[in-house]
Amino acid sequence: MGRMRNPRRAVLYVPASNEKAIAKVSSLACDAVIFDLEDAVAPAEKVAARERLRKWFAARPQKAPELIIRVNPLASEWGTEDLLAARACAPDAILLPKVNTPRDIHDFDDMLDESDAPENLKLWIMIETPKAMLNLGALAEFGRDRAARLDCFVAGTNDLIKETGVLATPDRRYIAPWLAHMVLAARAGGLDVLDGVSNDFRDLDAFERECVEASAMGFDGKTLIHPSQIEAALRSFSPSPEAIGEAEAVRAAFALPENAGKGVISMDGRMIERLHLAQAERLLARAGKSETKA
Ligand code: COA
Ligand code: MG
């Protein structure tokens, strides 16, 4: 299942126009930060926000979460300047919004290649338009092409709701099928995938329920809008003590001498196959309990 990456359980949006919020970044416990130049920044503030990012990155702290910059769409009046500024900041990834078709990814890659961007600069894309939903399989294919840089899908649920007219309910029943499809496509392409934001940042109980659900759906993490949401996201997307105990039991069962070389065994009245061992090892690795083999 691909390489081990840094976890992306709690990924916080920080408007690049908000000086106080930016100043907090190095002290937050989130796994990643998305500096936003797009929808959180008013048109009159776009240029100043870009400059603020340049300054922050020039004095980039030693210890920081994974750093991503969300630019405006390339076809917008700010797109090109945003991309050049973002590239100069040298973040870990650039997040492209309003992606519709594979063409958008080709255009982005062409522009980055022209500016001699380093190979390790990754691309994240928002899945937030009806067209992106319909093109999910083709978009995910880029995950198999190293040159395309694609590393992560980010659900843009507010935009999807706006574009489709679907009713937003607390249990997200009408958008859940789209979210599940995003997870499926991401896995097909070997990509990470992050759930959309919860707007109601004062209701942490509802937020945690949404995180637990997203984790059960297979998301790697959740995008956040407020620091108060970090803790619950870290907790919900980390393997639970029960899941760790279960995985350790599976590992121990296959390690028994009498089970050496067996493809399928029984444990407490349940069938366990080698694929369950692989699944258990992956979970234990995520929990920092990898078996170190020489
Ligand atoms: N990142 C870092 N710090 C943040 C933050 C964020 N996303 N959101 C709030 N804070 C800080 C505030 O600056 C404030 O700092 P202070 O104590 O030094 O004044 C503190 O946390 C408490 O903030 P609070 O008063 O509870 O919220 P607010 O009214 O200042 O801001 C929002 C509320 C929603 C406007 C703000 O959280 C925000 O802009 N979130 C991100 C929105 C975004 O990026 N949207 C685009 C993607 S969906
Ligand atoms: Mg959006």
C-alpha cells in the first residue's frame, strides 16, 4: 500500500490574510497547515496576503507541520502570480482549487516545470466541482505518474453543496456517497484523501462525530478551520487502543510456530488470512509499532 507518509489527520486552513492566525502556525499540534490565498481571502487582500506568505516562509521555523499553499485557480486573475509566489516559498505542496479535468493538472505541471520547481514539491487538488466528481477516476490516475506530483485529494464540501444544490444535513446523508467515491478513487491512485471542513467550529461534539464517521469511511484525515478542532481530529484518525490490540493479536497468531507458512488460520472462531496480517501491520505502522526487521 505505498510508502509510509507523515500522518495527515488534522490539516488546518489558515487564511493568508490573517496575521494573527499565521503567527500561531509553528505552535499548533496539527499535522499540516494549508495557507489559503483563495476563498478565505477577499479580492482586495490577495496581493498583501501573498506578500505575507513570502515573508513567513523566508523566516520559516525549523519545526513546523507539513506546509501547503492553496492558490487561486490558474485561470483567475491571481492564479499565475500565486503559483510563482507559492513556488518561491518552497512549501511541501501546492493545493489547486476548482479542478475539473485532467487538463487542469497538465496545465499546472507545465507551469511548474517552466519555473524549475523541485521534484519533491507535491500537488494536492480540491475535489469540489461536479465535473471533478465525474472525472475522479481520470484525476486519480495521476497518482500513478510521479511527474504529475499528485499526492492528495481534498474534499471541498462547501463548494460541492453550493454547486449542486444538495441539502446539507447534520448527518451528511446526501453527500456521503460522493465522499465515499472520493476515498475509492484516491485509493485507486495511491493517494491520500482528506474530508471537507465542518463550519460549526463551536460544536465540538458534532465535529468529533463527523471525524469518527470520516475515519470509518477511510479518509486519512480532515481539513479544519479552527485550532479548537485539532485535538479531536488527531484522536479520531489515529488507530484506537482496541484496534491496536486486535492488530497485535493477529500478528502474534501468525507468529506462532504452528502457523508458520499457513495462508489462513482461525483465531477466536474467526477466519484470518495473510491479507489481514498485512492490514494489521499497516495499522501498527501507523501507530508507530512497526516490527523492525533487519
Ligand atoms: N488558524 C490559526 N489560528 C486561528 C484560526 C486558524 N484557522 N482560526 C482562528 N485562529 C485563532 C484566532 O486568530 C484567534 O487568535 P487570538 O486568540 O490570538 O486572537 C484564536 O484562534 C481564537 O479565534 P476565535 O476568536 O475563536 O475565532 P475567530 O472569530 O477569530 O475566527 C474564523 C473564526 C472562522 C473566521 C477563523 O477560524 C478562520 O478564518 N478559519 C479559517 C477559514 C478558512 O481558511 N476557510 C477557507 C477554507 S474552508
Ligand atoms: Mg472551495
